[in-house]
Amino acid sequence: MKAVSLPSRFQRARSFYCRSLALLLSFFFLIGINTRIKAQSANLDQGANGKSTAPTSPVDWVNGNLNSNQAHFLEGYSVPYRAILTNLTVNKSYTLVIGLDVMNSGKHALDYITQFQRLC
């Protein structure tokens, strides 16, 4: 069997389409990276005031639920929370929705939300 070479115009067209496809794929790849980098996010932390034998002031910010190794808030105390928002666009409005579960497995957890100045 004898190999037949394509005419040069077909080779040029094929080369053009390959380069165009590579450029187009690169463009979509870069757009995808740019979109992921600019995605808005929020991180919710709780303020841990340390064990009762070694209190921390001000609080240490921890991600996740507080326990007796991290905090010693008493009944009636307010637990501080903070939300860190990242990758926001200037001059654009955002809404942060906060949900509250007052019971967990039949036990009371948080009873109410207080203002920022009510930290004990």
C-alpha cells in the first residue's frame, strides 16, 4: 500500500483548525479558572471563650460546634458568631441568610438570637 500525501491546502486547513481548537479550549479553560476564583463564599465561626479553668479573652474563633473543651458559656450567655465573606464585588448587593436550629435530638440548643453588644 502506498501512502498518499494530502494537498498542501488541506494540510494548512487542518493545521488552522487544530490551532483554532487548541486556542478555543485554552480560552474555555481560563474562563473556568477565572469563574472558580471569583466565586463568593461565606465561612461561619463561633467564638470560643476557653475552658472555665483557663478562660480566653477575647474569644478564639473556631469553625464548627463549641464543646466543653473550647467554651464555658453559661445559661443566658450569648455565643458570638462571625461570618467572613470573601470574593465579593464592590458596589454589588448581597444577602446572607442565617438559619437557626433551637433543638437537636430533642434537646434545646440555642434559644434566641441577641444583639452584638450582649456578650458576657
